[in-house]
Amino acid sequence: MTTTLAVQAAQMLLVLGLAPLLVGFVRKVKARLLRRQGPPLIQPYRDLIRLLRKDLVLATSASWLFRAIPYLIFAATWVAAALVPTFATGLMFSWSADLIVIIALLGLARFFLALAGLDVGTSFGGIGSSREVMIASLAEPAMLMIVFTLALAAGSTQLSTMAEYLASGEAGLRFSLGLALIALIIVAIAENARIPVDNPATHLELTMVHEAMVLEYSGRHLALIDLSAELKLLLYVSLIACLFMPWGIAAPDAGLEALLIGVIAYIAKLTAVGFLLAVFETSIAKMRVFRVPEFLGVALMLALLATLLLFVSRSL
Amino acid sequence: MHGLNFDIAHLLAGSLVLVSFMLLYQDRLYALLNVYALHAVVLALSVAWQAYIQGAPHLYITAAIALLFKAIVIPVALHRMIVKLGIHREIEAVGGIGLTMLLGMGLVALAMVVTLRATEGAGLLAREDLAFALSVVLLGLLMMVTRRNAVSQVVGFMSLENGLVLAATGAKGMPLVVEISVAFSILIAFIVIGIFLFRIRERFDTVDVAALDRYRGEHG
Amino acid sequence: MSFDTVTLLFLIPALAAVVIALMPGSKLSAYVNAGTSFLTFLAALSLLWVDRPAPGAYVLVDELNTIFVVLITFVAFTTSVFSATYVEYELEAGRVTPAFLKLYHALYQVLTLCFNLALLSNNIGVMWVAIELATLTTVVMVGIYRTHAAIEAAWKYFILASVGIALALFGTILVYMAAEPVMGAGLNAMVWTNLVANAAMLEPAMLNLAFVFLLLGYGTKIGLFPLHAWLPDAHAEGPTPISAVLSGLLLNVALYALLRCKMLLAGNPEALAPGPLMIGMGLVSLLFGAFMLYRRRDIKRLFAYSSIEHMGLITFAFGLGGPIANFAGLLHMALHSLTKSAIFFAVGDISQVKGTQKIADMGGLTSTNPLIGWGLVIGVAAIAGLPPLGIFTSEFLVVSTTLAKAPLLALPLVLGLLVAIGALFLQLNRIAFGEPRGANHKVKCSYVPMTLHLGLVLCAGVYLPASLVAWFHVVAKLLG
């Protein structure tokens, strides 16, 4: 009992700890690809600590919601990130790790973030919120179709079950899963505000989405929101890793060696995906905002097609 | 569940449907021709795989014809024609691309349902192949209906033919007669396409079929 | 000996096409065309007397297609005679160049070859190939005038015909897929006689799906509503001999293909009954064609819609089934071929005399050119179904069977026929009677084909030889 609790707690702390490191790694690789030195790997930690020490600066028109939202977002995102299997499946809380629950938690976080953008009443916040919701209105259906595809294949929406099914190799070479993977990558890019949908490093008002919503935040609020964004990226990367790169994941009730192997495999997967993300972001330009719906439409179509094809081949 | 043979056939046929969707998504003429070449390559691979698992060596010939003519000769020839005739290179679509995609999805779903209901008794591979083939045919028809540029209508028709070739190879053991005829139709379609594109360009200064509508004669 | 006849039917047109294409100069091409068409007709006639070969893997000769072959080669021959004189005039008028003339005649022979191939084949794949080649040939021939309207018509025809061909091919593949588990893979499963013999064992759902596609595909060629959109333009803008070929020949060959498919489906009791579908489409085409006859301003377009109406009636008759309706359908098909081509011959003459195809610019033909004018009057009377011309017999038979079998359907049927009669006579009045209008050029076409056809139709109305009637009865029974 205590061991399972300890393992679950270890997962929760692991994701919290690794999230800034992942972002730092991506930034470093991007810089190196652009032939710059780049910030050190632990720079995000330093940024967080710096922000935590600073005073809050609140606009006079900010409401109580404005002050509460960062905590809400952080709580929702951390819970969601902690539920995704990273190095082991079948952990203590995995019965609640339903993919639809995770999407709901992320949706909740997004809702509050959009509210925060609108709360203070500036136009930048308004732009950011409206764009964010536009992207969400296409990304969520695509995500749900992806979930359907995976659920049809694995027979359940529980992440642990899915990961075990895909790890066992019963799935074989499924075309629908390939389509679902591509759709998931597109949705992940859109949700995490990476290039080509949004530039995480920009502060130009014409191109901001995520940054626009959090423009008014400072101090520990901003620290929490930054950490939530990093957690969200880690969540999506872990999702892709546990579903489509299931090698090395420890089975439930495995021994310590299996868990350690799982952790090492997980870190290796994070490194690989982070590297690919950096390469992808460097090699492609950001899209104009009105083309983003087409981009997400592609994800929706792919996911629909994947569901349809899987449905067909299952009824044969 | 299903063997590796089935999975790869499923993969290739599904890719063909995916590339048909890509054809619908294009809005520039050169890109359209390139995607059509990809369509033909995927078709050739699919036919070759069917030849392998059915043990029907004459299908390799069909695959080679598809690869040579449809993936290389025809796109190159169309490309040259477009350059020579100076055809306007943006494709105007009737209705938005989003709506077209949704209609395409609906047609694919329809094709799946219809073929699965109608082919209860046939073999697994054949049913699957027929469902995908009908989807490609219907998507080709959709493309012909929603495009106003004559070249893109012709590309739509050729992708429809690709779907037919897929259906014919899935039907186990269909004699060479039909394969020759399909190859024949490529040649003749090519000749006719060439003649008409030249004439259309000669007579009108555009290949936009909306310009043809002025000469539609009395309505009805 | 008998097998050679069939080979001759393929060989003569093929050789003729090659000869015409390679001949230097184009003056003789028209005569070669007409001559070889006559030879082909003679070969087809001989099929009536020689021993019938057993159905092979590729060739089948039975009562049904013998009639068709004789009819088609006859109309092809008379049309080639008509077109020999017609295109000479067009050459002088500058609407075609000599090179295109050669192409036209060579393609005409290719077309005859394709028709023979389609009619005599026992293999559903070969039948499809032949009809497809025939369609593509006519597409090129329709577009041979290089006017805007001709190119638009030819392009529309090409697109619609290609879609029709593709759907028909899909139907053919489905038939093969239904047959393959029962009859084994390979050539055997595509032979029509074997398919019909085993029809009851084929999977019904797949046959249904196949028939739907075949009906849509070949129905496009027949010109059934709503797949008819290519027909009026192709008839109006192509050369007149091609209008005669399309109406008189291609529509019939496509109908033949549909009949073969219908016989296949009828052999399986669990499959969809093909009758109601054909009745439905036929009736709608009939009414549509009839109503569209009013308000037409171009003479060729007028008669194109009349073709749609009559093909609808024929499809209706075959859909109804039973010995009398099938007999009526066969008779109507033969007579419609003859009458419609005669009308188009007359129209060709008229368009050369008046220099236009617009009805508003022509009038009083019976006073200015009595032979053509009265020829047209008799032709229109025939196509409208007046006694004593032959089509009255077949229409009467169809109406009486409908009253007997499905009385409710007789109402729209008779309505359509009456509407058509009214429209045709209204238009005829404008063209043939009244004050002479429009130009009056000298004409160079031969009148022989038109009078020959009309004479045959008149004969058929008054007296049908007993052997012919017996033959039709046998075929009607075959059709089920």
C-alpha cells in the first residue's frame, strides 16, 4: 500500500520537476540549431524562482477571479499531468486516469485562462482569449475523435489500459493509429502554443495567443502560469510517448528495477521528442492566424478518417 | 487479429483514400499535379502488394503501367501543357474547402456502409479493398463536381480511374482483359485530354469551365 | 463457316479504318466509308441464315443480338451514305478541313467496329471496353467543328460519359466479384452465358449493388433522366450524321448492354427486381422529354429531347416485362432507330437549305422544298406515333399492356405521349407549314436514306412479315 502510494507520489513529483527541464532542453536545442549558445538548461527553474520572489502588480480593475485563476490552472494541470502514465502503468490513481477526464481538466484550465485574459479588460487579453477559444473549438473535437479511435482500438478510455494494449503489440501495424498519431501531434502543437500555431517566444501583439492572455500577470501568479504551461507540454509529450512509444514502460506491481528502467526510458523518450520538437519548430515558419483553422481542420479530418477506418476494419 | 498481409493492404488502401483527401485540399495547380503523382505511386504500391499476396504476376504489369504512365508521364505532360498554355494557376473551388472535406467524409462513410452491407459473403481482403476503392471513386467524383478549372476536373477523373483500378485488382483473379482496358483508357483519355485542352485554350483564353457556360445553348 | 461471319464483322471495319487513315487525300474516304459499311451490313445479314456458333468465351450470337447487329449495321450504312454527301457540303462551306474529314471517316469505321464488338461479345468486360471506346470516339467526332459551342458540348459529353463509363466499370467489377466465389476466378466468371446460368447462386446483395451501378453507368449512355444532360448539346452541336449515329445507334447499344444486365439480375429471385427501377427511370425520362419539347428553339435540340422521351418509353416497356411489353420494346427500338435517323437526315438537309438550326428562321418548307418538307412531316408523324406508321403499333402495345398490368401507370404514360404529340405538331407547324421564312440555299444531300427509312417504317406499320414477328416473340421470351 505504502509502496504504491510512494510510486504514485513519485510520479507526481517527477512530472513537476521535469517540466521546466523539458522546456529548457527544447530552448537549448533550438538555440544550438540556430548556432547560438542558448540559455543554460536550468534557466526555467531560475526564472520560476525569480518570479516567486517578486512582488505582485495587479491592475485596479482585476477581480478576485484574477487572483484565484493561477492556482486553479496550476491545480488542474498538475493533476492531469500526474495522471498520465510516465514510467509505469497501473498506478494507484490510474483508475481515474481516463483520457476524457484529462481532456476535461485541460479544458477547465483553458477556460479559466481565457477568463483571465478577459478579466482586466485590456484589448490584448481580449485578442488572446478569442484566438485561444477559436483554436480550442477545433482542437477539442479533433482530440475527442483521437480518443475515440484509441478507445475503439484498445477497448477502453482508461489510459493505463490503452498503454498496456499498445505496449503488448496486439495492435499490429494499424493505419488508423498512424493517422491518430499525426492528428495528436497537430493538436499537441496547437494546444501548447508552439510554432506553427503560436510562437512561445514572441511578444508582438499581432501574433500572440497564449502570451496575450497572461500579459497582465506578474510575480508568483506568473510563475504558476508558466509552470502550468510547462506541465501541459510535458503532459502532451508523455501522452504521445506512453501511447505510441510504449517501450520500457513498467507493468503494474513491478519491482524496483523495472521502475528504474521505466524512468530511464521515460527520460530518453522526453529527450527524443523534445529534440524532434525543437527541430520541427526551427524548420517551419509560423502560420498566419486565419490559416490555423485549416491546419486544425486537417487534424480533425485525419482523426475522423482514423475512426471511420478502424470502425470498418473492426466490423469486417 | 488480422495477418500482416491484411494490415499492409489496409495501410496502402487507406493511404490512397488519404491522398484523395489531399487532392481535394489543394488549391494550386502544380501542387495538385504532384499530389496526383503521389496518388499514382500509392496505387502502384497497392497493386504490387496485391500481386504479391494473391500470387498473380500479371498484376505487376498493371502496377508498372500505373507507375510509369500515371505517376510520371501524365503529370509531366500536364505540367508542360500548363506552362505552354499559360493556364491560370489558382484553382477556384465551388464551395469552401472545409465544406468539401466534410462532404468527402460523408461520402467515405457512405461507401463503407454500402460495401460492407452488400458484400457479406466475400473474402475479407476483397471487401476491404472494395470499400476503399468505392471511397476513392466517390472522392474523385466529388472533385470533378466541385472544381471549376478543366485541368483539376481531369485530375479528378484520373483519380476516379485509380479507384477503379484498385477495385479491379482487389477482385481476385480478374482476367487481364480489364487491366488492358483500363490501361487503354488512360491512353485514350490522355489523347482526348490533350485535344480538348488545346481546343479549349485556343477558343477561350482560359481553361475555366465557367467561361464555357456562356455557350451552353438554351438552358434546359 | 459461320464463325468466320463474326470475324468478318470485326475485320471489315478494322481494316477500313486503317485504310482510310493511311489513304493519301481525302476525296475517296467518304466512298470507302460507305462501301465498307455496306459490306458490313451484308455480313450481318448473313448471320440470319448461317448456323449459329456455340457461345464461346468471347463471342455470343443469339436471337437478341442478331436483330441488333442487323439493325445497327443497316442504319450505319445508310448514315454513311448520307454523311458522304453531307460532309462534302460542309467541306465546301469551310466548316471542316480535309484532314478532319479523313479522321471523321476513319473514326466512323472504328465506331462500327466497337458497336459490333459490344453487341456480339459474351464477355461483360469486353462489352464494357467496346462501349467505352465507342463513347470516346463519338466524343471526338462531336467536337470536330471547332466552334465554341461544339467544344463546350464535347467537353460536357466527355465528362459525363467518362463518369458513366467509370460507374459501369465498377458495376462490372462487382458482378465479377459476386461471381468469383461461385464460378472460380478467371475468365469463366466474366462470361455472360455462364453468369446467367449460375445467376441464382450469386450473392443477391452484391448483384443489387452491381445493377445500381450498371443502371447509372449505362443509363447515362442511354440518356435517362437525370443523367441525360449531355444529350441535347451533343446532338445539337455535332455534325448531323453524328446526331443520327448517337440517337439511332449508340443509345441502342447502351440499351442492349442494360438489357443483358437486366437478364442477369432477373435470373436471381432474391435480388432486387430490376423492373420497377427501369419503369421509374423510363417514365420520368418520358415525361421530362415530352415537356421539354415545348419551347425549344433549335431544331436538333428538339429532336434530341424526343430521343430522350422515346428511350424512356423503351426502358419503361422493358422494365414492365412480359411477352407483349418486350415485343413492343423491341419493335419500338428498331423503328425509333430508323425514324430518328430519317428525321436527322431531313434536319441535315434543312440546316443546309436554311443555313441555320434555329426554328425561328425556318418556315414553309413544304412549299419551298417539298421533298424535304413532306419527308419531315412524315417523320414527325411517325415519331409522334400516328397510324399507320410503325411506331403507333408499338406505342399501342405498350399502353395496352400497362393498362392490363399496372393501370395507374398508364395515366402518366398516356399523358406523356399526348404532350409529346402536341409539342411535336406545334413545332412542325412552324417549320413545315405557313409562310416561307429564312434563306434558301441549294442542297447537295442525298434523299435516298431518308426515304428508305421512312418507307420501311411505313411498311412496318402496315405489314410485319410473320418470320420477323416470330423472331421478336422468341427474343421477348428470352428477355423474361
